[in-house]
Amino acid sequence: MAEKVYFYHAGCDVCADAERQFVENLDKNKLKIERVNLAEEPAKRAEAEAAGVKTVPAFVIAGKPYHINFGANLSDLK
């Protein structure tokens, strides 16, 4: 069974680049990737914060946040 991974982003250029570089190259047989655009789904911001996400783009893998690059603070998305 594939492990669920969350990719939180805001649709910005930095996030789009991270999506091209990382998300598109992950093994979809091992990982089930849920892409969450917080600019389009602001209700999911609390979910991202609860998972430890501080900035986007970021992954949450096995319950731990991994920040890739700096696109935006979650507080900037309010």
C-alpha cells in the first residue's frame, strides 16, 4: 500500500518549480501524493499548520514536515 504524502503549496513560481522538480519525480507506486494548493483551499491551512508546516512549498511525509524552499509563510496566506 502506498504511503500518503501531502504537498502543500500556494501556486507561486517557487511552488510550481518544486512541484516539477519533486512531485513529478516521486515513485507513485510507493507514495500517494495529495497536492494541496492553500491559495485555492484556505480551509486546509489549519491542517497544514497542525502538521508543522510553516512555509510553502512543503511536504508532510510520515507526519513530519519537510520544507523545500521559501515561497511564502503560511501567515501570508491569511
